[in-house]
Amino acid sequence: MADVLFANSYFLKHDPKEYRAMNLYAPLGTLYAAAYIKSKGYETALFDTMLADSEEDLKAELSRHNPQVMVIYDDVFNYLTKMCLSRMREAAFRMSEIAKEHGCKVIVSGSDSADHIEKYFNRSADYVICGEGEITLGELIGTIARNEVTKQSLTQIYGLAYIENGNIVRTASRKVLKELDTLPYPDWSLIDVERYRQLWLKHHGYFSMNLVTTRGCPFHCNWCAKPIYGQVYNSHSPEYIVNEMKMLKEKYSPDHIWFCDDIFGLKPGWTASFSETVNKENVKVPFKCLSRADLLLKEDNITHLANSGCESVWMGAESGSQKILDAMDKGTTIEQIHESTHLLKKHGIKTCFFLQFGYTEETLEEIKQTIRLVNELMPDDIGISVSYPLPGTKFYERVAAQMKTKQNWEVSDDFEMMFDGEYSTEYYRILHKFVHKQFRSRQLLSEPLKRFKSLWKLPFYLLGWMWYGIKLKRQERTESITRNSNVVIPAKAGI
């Protein structure tokens, strides 16, 4: 029996690319919320969608736990969840319906539900949490458990949306938590840690777990949606995080940690303090994190990262064109990308780039500049996407008039251009494959001894590089002809 059953709407099996990769991480945001509700005295359980086959598996969990409340609480620390994929939205709808049929009150919290409240209410949700969720959820569950749900009681719960007389009512916004250390640690007892371990070992040869040190981001990249935390950020103390690492190390012995912050070590002096504390407590574990080129160059951060156990850094490089970086309001420079990459490599930290094609104003020349950046710096890995307009961003407002019928990707490697970019969806899908094959080929050719175990893949990469290069040139010509044929040449005025 459980008072509250939690779930996350992201199903790994519904995302073929990620299911093949099997980078399996627990829904950390959901575990935080569950731990908070447990601290209030309620029995909690989890339907773990990362391990489930489909939404229909929820029926067995509902019968097993017979909860009063079903909470679909998305993991806002996972970028896959923040992509608001339409397949996962449908999963949330179906889980809401199943829970409702079981007699549960249904509460939904996440980026997509905050942007599309009405759609969730139309598919069986009773309440939608808007903004950071733990405190709002605790107050709402308390109200439901005491059977005190009234118009007056609901209006006093900030950060909530509900239906009243057929209309959507939204209460006052709730301020985000500043003292994050007051939160209990995520409730890892709710997941099958050993199943995660087995899958990691089978597919990767090591076991990785996820942690988060901050909430929010203060930077102004105009394509980045921030429906939960807005433009602010807050940090856990280094001591809180190191104690959490100590607990995980004693209970679960992970071989590796993914710090899934939007940007690791945002707070001035935090990385230095973390490095000192993690070494003092002897809990150093190899980890990967996300950062920015400019932030890495401050306060000797790269040295502190290396000393604290950092194995790899994913940097939001985005583009090799300064014009595009400026158009994005990225706030970084090509020179900073070069300098931080060289320093990371000097300290033995793997350097990985997030790249984004298709942004407005990007032409073939800017695409070539991005490819040139990769070829010059040769990071250890790359992740490629195309510009994805999400509601609430300046980028969305900029391209809203050009938006097509489809406004969300279905799965994470959809690559659909949802506005009128310089090139078509097909072009960017070919470009994605071309850049990857070229990168992998050059990587193996430049470091054959270091990557000896992967050399058998080289012929496939080289053939792919050549094949997709041919297809890309052909697609460029086709689209150039089409574009020129659609140009209207004004008639000469008569004399």
C-alpha cells in the first residue's frame, strides 16, 4: 500500500536512439519529490518508466499499491525530458487516464505540462503544478489527504493550476527554493538500483549514477526554455553534495557519476570548494558534467575539475560562427571555445561539444565554420541537434510566424525543422550523419593507437563520410535550384 504513486513521463523504450545507447539514469527530479513527500509522513512508491515496457504496465503498479494520488512528476534535470517530446506527452496522457480509471487524483508536474496546461486537463489530470514542484506538491497532497479541497484552500497553494466551473484557474506563482540543502536526498530506495547496475555493466562495462548540484541557469541563450526555474539559479553546498556522494558510494558503489546540472559549478568559488571537500572526505568518483567555455576559464575551474575527479566535460559550443553565437545570445566566443578545449585536454579531461545547426541566419558558410571548428579542435565526442523552438523563448517568438503544424519532436533524434530554416529537414538529417561519420573517421585516423579497439569501425565510417558527403552536395544543389526557382523577379517598370 502507498498513499502516493509517482511516475515520470519519459519511457526509455519509447525513444529508440536512447534505448540503443542505454545511458540509463534514474528520474532524479521525481526521486527528489518522492523523498520530500515521504518526509511529510506519506507512504510513497514509484512506477519507474525508465525500466517499463509501456504505459499499460502502470495498471499492475496501481493494483499493487492502491494509491489515493498519482503524481506524474517529470525529471526536469534530464535534458531528454526538457525536450518535451510528443511521444512522452502521449505517455503522460495515457498514464493519467489509467490512474483516473483506478480512482486516483492525478497531479502532473513538468516543463511540458506547464506549457500546455489545457491539454493535460483534457486528458484526465486534476491538477498541474507550475514551477518548482516539491513544496506545492506537499501542500496539495496534504489538502487532499485531509479531505479539505475547497476553493479557498486551493487558492492558498501557490504554483498550482486546476479546473473550476469549467475554467482553468492558476494561483499565484511560487518563488523557487533558495536553500536547497533543506531538501532531503533523492529517495534511491524507490528504484531497482541493481537492475540499473546490470544494464550499465552489460552495455558500458561500468555503472553510472546521476546527481545534481544546482537548479536553474542565469544565462540568456535565447533558445533555452526555462518554464520551471526562470532566469535564476540556486546551488546546493559542496558539503551537501559530497555527503550525498559518500552515501551513494557506501550503499551502491557507482563507478561513475553524471552531474546533470544545466551548468556545473555556477556559483563563484564552488568548484574549488567542492574539489577541496571531495578530496578531504576521500569520496572522489570519476564524473562528467556540463559547462560553458567562458565559465571554464574562470577561477582556475579546469584545474579544480581535474583535481575533483572530472573525467569529461560537455561544453555548449553550439556553433563555429561568432555571428550565430551572438544571434543566440550565447555570451561566449570562438576564442573561448578554443582556449577552454586546449586547457581541458592539457589536464587530461575529455572534451565533448554540443552542436546546433539550423539556427536563423545560418547559411552554408556558418555550417562550414562549425565543421571546421570540430576538425580543428577534435573533441572526444560530439552531440548534434537542430534548432528547436520551445514556448516561452525569444527564439520561439522570433520564428513563430514560420512555425509549421508539428511543434514538438516525437523522439529525441527526430531532427524535424519546425520552422522555415535555410535548408529542409532532409538536409539537416543528412548533415547530421555526414558530420558524425567525418568526425569518427578523423578521430580514428588521428589516434589509431589510443582507439585501437575501435579501428574495425574505420571502413564503415570512411564509407559513410564519403556517401553522406555525396548526398549532402546533391541535396544542397537540389535545394539551391528550388530556392532560386521560387525567387520572384519584379517586372521592369514601363516608360
